[in-house]
Amino acid sequence: MSEALCPLCGRPLGTRHVDRHHLIPKTYKGRAQFDIHKICHQKIHSTLTEHELFKSFHTWEALREHEDIRAFIAWVAKKDPSYFSRNVRSNNKRKR
């Protein structure tokens, strides 16, 4: 059996620092949840609002196409899958 991969960054999930992500936010009645690295999950929520996630970024493909998320994936790809560090909240999100 192959190891589960993070649907955002594609690195092996392992068992440490794993969260669950709703592609459609719970505030918009999203039910389906997916295992994802905690650092990847924090990046999504530090970059995009719940409304943006609901309207435009409710697929893994759309998330990976976002400029900031794409840059993050390129950066985190070089890290060990168990790497974790808190993300700094995006200033762009606060201005919206």
C-alpha cells in the first residue's frame, strides 16, 4: 500500500502535523474533509478568505494555480514532509 500524499503539495503526509481541510468551507455548508499537512492548511487560510475559497478556490487545482500558493508549494517541496512552522498571516488578506 502506498503512503498517502498531501493533495496540495504532493509530499507524503506521514502522521505528524496533519490537519483536515474542507475544500468548500464549513461556513458555506462544506462537508467533505481531506487530510493535508498542517503547514499547507495554514498557508491556504492565511492567504485566502472563506469567501474566496468558496467562490474561486474550492478545488485542489485552483488552489495550486494561485500565485502565492504556487510559490509556497515550490518552497515547501524542499522541506522534509514532517517540517512544520507557523505561517505569517498575509498582509494582502487583511486589506480585503
